[in-house]
Amino acid sequence: MLEASNSLSNATLAALSVLDTEAQQHWSTGQRLPKSILSRLSAITDYDGHMTTRDRDVGALVGALQLGRRARASSYVAPQPVGCVRTGRRQDWAACQLQPPCTVFSIGVGDEWNFEQLVLEQGCEVHSFDPTIALRQKHEARAAGLSAKHGGRLHFHFVGLGETTDYNGSYATWYKTGGAAASGLSEVKQLDELFEAHAPGRPVDILKVDCEGCEYEAFRHLAERAPALLCRVRQLNIELHAAVTMKMSDADDLKR
């Protein structure tokens, strides 16, 4: 999992290789890893004397995302740089060095608008995307109120990211609208299509992606079909979902 680092000792690389093999056996069956594996990984990444500070950050982040099914990436990264503000008490999302005019894309809302409010307060134009059928009315109503409050700079789009609508996780099935269950997702498009439709030829100051697993297929598409697109993005905020139920087939998906 940390093969790319040249600063790890041979002993550490050997230990990681053993751990990786054991972890894959659990991962392939969708099991949560036992504490023994997680503890050994933590000990290696914390105490290897040949690691630089950056190696330790990367090691903890990759290890947590790859092996800990409920780990939060924000718990493993270095403190935010100067000029950044974060959302809410949990500080899940960051916005760094924004200055109007600025453009922000928010992929995935899930009826949580803290990030949108944060960047609207920084004076940005915000495009929010969510295809959840059961939440459409809530999203449109909330977006209309926020947009009116912030000079019409928030635009909600009832469309999602990716190529398939077959996701049936919590956001797609457990909300109700008007007293009747409404499950499933509406139309989805790839990121290059969304950029062309809503920010043609313009830079995107922040791209925030929290789409319950669609990130794997979406970024695979970018690598194959539009590899230069992210050159237009100044800051990427992404929540990676390390679970086979969230379209992650194996640990190699995370590395890619």
C-alpha cells in the first residue's frame, strides 16, 4: 500500500507487505478488518524512523481509507494551510484562498448545505448537484432560499455525477417525500459534461465531491477520456468511500 515511498526501511516494507496480504483476504469478502491488523498498521506508520513527515501523513491517510471501513480522512491529514475556512463543528470541508469572482461545484448534497453556505459567504457562484429523487423537493426549496439570500449565486441541478443510476444506498431509499417512499436516482452525467454545461472554459475554484461511491467510476472516466480537466480545478475536496457497497471493488481502486 505504500510501495511508492522510497524512504521506508526494508523491514517496514516487508511488514507492510504481510499486512497487505492479510488485509486483502478480509477485504475480498467485505469483512471489517480485525483490530490486530489495524493496530499493527498504525504502529508501523507511527514509528518507522525512516519516514518523513509527508510519508507519515500519506501512510496514515492511505492506511485509514484502505483498511478502516469507517475511518474519516479528515482525522488523518495535516492541519489546514493559511487562508482556509472550514464548515461547521465537524469541519468536514475546507475552502481555501477564495476571492470573488469564484466558481464552486458541489457534487452531492444529501440535504446538508453547510459547504454551500460557507462558499456563498465567500462571494462565490455555486453549482450544486444531487440526483436523489426522494430529496428533490427539499433540495429545490432549500436552494431557492439560499440563492435568494445570496444574490442568486446558488444554482441547484437535479442531476448526478457518473454513468449509472443503479446505486441503492441510504440516500436513494430511506427518505420519503409527501408521505410516499421515493427511491432511486435521476439522470447522471460525467464531470466533463457538467463543466461544459455550467462553467464552459472557466476555472473551478473548488470541486467538492461526495457522491456515495460514484467517485471511482467518475475519476476512471476522467483518466481515460478527459485527463486534463482537473487542471482547471484549483482545489479538490473529495470524500472517498472505502467499501464494496460503495462501488469500490478492491483496494487497488483507491490507489488508482
